[in-house]
Amino acid sequence: MDKAASSHWTLALSLCCFFVLITVTLLFCFRF
């Protein structure tokens, strides 16, 4: 796997984690 593809996957994973964090935070906010 070349460096460009690796950085692309890293960016995609970080974006997924970012959205998951926001979703969990919103769920907690609306829950309490």
C-alpha cells in the first residue's frame, strides 16, 4: 500500500471517529 492510500484511509478513519464522537455526545445531551 502506497503512502497516498494510507493517508487517505487514515483521514477516512479519523472522520468516522469524529462523527461517532459527535453522535454519542448528542445522544448523551438529549438523554439527560
